[in-house]
Amino acid sequence: MWLFFIFIAVPIIEIALFIQLGGFIGLFPTLAIVVLTAIIGTHLVRQQGRQALENLRGSFSQLQDPSEPLAHGAMILFAGALLLTPGFFTDAVGFALLVPAFRTMAFNYIRARVKVQSFQMGAQQRSYRNTPEDIIETEYHEVNEGEDLPPHPKKPTHSPSGWTKH
């Protein structure tokens, strides 16, 4: 229900702000502000996106919890979408999301309301049990060092792997 409210409220707020600001400063300055905020926002999103990616890589390389750098990256991405959307309200929210302190505050607010069931880093270990289908019967011959290999009964279909001496 709240999502429906947002989809209705945001365009109404944007239209009201366009009318108010356009009436106060005029059409062309209003349009110039919209284009200028998109250009400045794109530059800031690229710059902060690079920093967020470096932070994410750092958390992976140090085997730390990557949830905060991932959340910052998602908020920066969302800020970029808001800044490219024409409007003053969306620009204000987008620029707010580009402020690291605001993102940290938003992350802490969300983290306090989300309960993580489990978190695991690294490879998962799986138990494996042999079944009769997994068993391959074969013959083998022990070869002592310096002794020649016995002749192979079939012609090889490929060259030796290099792991054995021939």
C-alpha cells in the first residue's frame, strides 16, 4: 500500500514544485536547473560509485561482511536513477543519498529493522558418500622407478597429459 502511495505522491509533489518554481524564476531557468542537476548528479554518481566498488572489493579481500558496501552501492545506484529523473523532489532525495553520512544513517536504520538469519563466507563443505554407481572397476599394474610401462592394449586417442612419464 505504501508503494502505491509513493507512486501517486511523488509525481504530484514534482508537478507542484515545477509550477511553483517555474512561476517564480521562469521556464528556461527551471529547465536549466533540471539539466544541470542531472549533469552534476551523473558526475557525483560515477565518482562515488567507483569508491563504493573499491570498498566492496576491500571487504571481499579482507573477508569482512560486504552488506554495508553493497547497501551503499545500491543507494548510489538509486540516487543516480533519481537524479536522472526530471524533478526537484527526486533530485533532493538523490543528492541526499550521495552524502555518505546520510547513506550510513539510512543503512543503520534499515539494519535495525532487518533480522539476518544466517551469514556464511567461503566455500561450503559438502559431505559425499560413495554409491555403487560411483565405483569404477579397473585393472592396474605397479611400475617401479626406472621400469618401462607395459604396452597399452588400445591405441591412445589423445596425447599424454604430461602427468606421467612415457
